[in-house]
Amino acid sequence: MKIIESSQNMQSLALELKSLKQKLILVPTMGALHEGHLALVDQAKQLGDKVVLSVFVNPTQFGAGEDFEKYPRPLEKDQELAQARGVDYFFVPKASEVYPAGDQTVVMVTELSRGLCGAFRPGHFRGVATVVTKLFLICQPHAAVFGEKDYQQLQVIKRLAQDLHFPIKIIGVPTLREKDGLALSSRNAYLNTLQRQIALKLPQSLQWAVRAVQQGEQESRVIKEKIIQDLQDPQIKIDYIEVVDSETLEPLPKIKAQARLLAAIRVGETRLIDNLPLKL
Ligand code: AMP
């Protein structure tokens, strides 16, 4: 596995691979790699000839008071995991490589970024859209792989790739979970034993909703109210529970095919998100 720190070297390499008709597949991450990230690598390996995994804790997608400083950065371990999983290029740029001195260009996906996490994390998706655009231009991939775990992010990036005419396939991968159902996340490391137990209420209530819809429940309001009740706990603060159209992310009062349940909660200081499709 080759380690690349400079954007210029990464871009030269990408252009060289392109001229050799080699398909490069990009897996963007913020590191602290877990099996969820590695499932994206497995998918990437199916899609092309070479895989580049980027590790970059992107400062512009963190708001004031969020966890940018304390975000875990176990770089050596990440390198080992990536290498063991067959990553070809480990792209680990410094912030100055991604945001050159004097940088003033941003990318915004307006409507899709507004609600859900966007409403609670102002500027977050602008940071995401901007950094992903930069990674696309630096790495020039044939395809890029993202997790459905960050479902709004996936929709924002699909829109961005279409709107900006990126000749890049955007591939979504289903969420990898612990045996007990908790979605794998780098932020799970912040949870203590009790909080880890309480956090389980989130996937459990999403799974309940899936079953309720299968058994005929069609009212989003009923589902949301029950989940809010089930999540009552002194350590939990709910940011949102929403039933939305899986492409437009518009709220749906009635469940229909293509409905998806998205939720964000805080357990203590730790923000957790999760989502599941609701199949009629
Ligand atoms: P992050 O490092 O958290 O920015 O995540 C990098 C990529 O991994 C994003 O596309 C995430 O959606 C994806 N990802 C994170 N957790 C999971 C998971 N549990 N299952 C599948 N993909 C995930």
C-alpha cells in the first residue's frame, strides 16, 4: 500500500491511472476505521482496479463546539487495517493540502442540506460537499463509495455529482451493525458502558417501526410519537425522528414505498444517527 500525503502527487497518480485505463475507486473517510469503513473498501474492490482510501478529519464540516479536536485519529492502526484489507493507496492529506492558503471556494447543495442533520448542524453539509468535491477533483475516481449510515450525506453527494457533471458513480453501501444492532460508528468510542446500553434504544426503535409498517401502520405521526416515547431517558436528547422520501428527503405524513426513517439523538455528549427503509 502506498501512502500519499500530497494532493498534487495524488492527482498525478490518478491521471496516470486514468491514462492506463485503470479504474480507481475512492472511499472517503475521517479515519478511526471500523468494519463499516472496511465494508466500503470491500465494495470498492469489486468496482474497479485500484482502491484509494482517504483519511481526512475535515475541519469545515464540524461546527463550533463539536468534536473536531477530540475526534479519534489512530493513524497507524488505520494504516494497518487499510493495508490488511487490500487498499492500494492511503491518501492522508494535511488540511493545507486540501484547503490551500487563501482558499475561499465552497460547494453547497441547497435543498437536500436544509433539514434533518442540516438543521442541527449549520454548515455541516456545505463542509461535506466542499471536501468531497475537492477529493473528487484530486482523486478523479471512476466511482466513489459511501455508507447509507450517513443517509442524508449520501443523497447530498449523489445530487452534487449529478449537478456538477462529475463522471463518477456514487455507490451506497448498507449500514454495518454490531451484533446487537447498534450501527458501527467512530463516535461509539465516546460512549461509556451504560451509554452504550442506552444507545441501543435507537436501532431497536427503528426496527420496531419497520415491523409496525409491515403490520399495516401507515401514519408517520403514530410511528414518530411511539419512538419519542420509547427513547425517553435522562441521558437521551432527540434531535429529530423523521419519515422522509428516500430521494428528496421531504417529510412524508403517510408511509409509502420509498419511505425511510431517519433519526439523530444525543446520548450524553455523543451524537448518534441511524436510519432504515420502511417497506410497505
Ligand atoms: P466517516 O469516517 O464517519 O466520515 O465515514 C466514512 C464513510 O464510511 C461514510 O461514507 C460513512 O457513511 C461510512 N460509514 C460509517 N459507518 C458506517 C457503517 N456502520 N456501515 C457502513 N458505512 C459506514
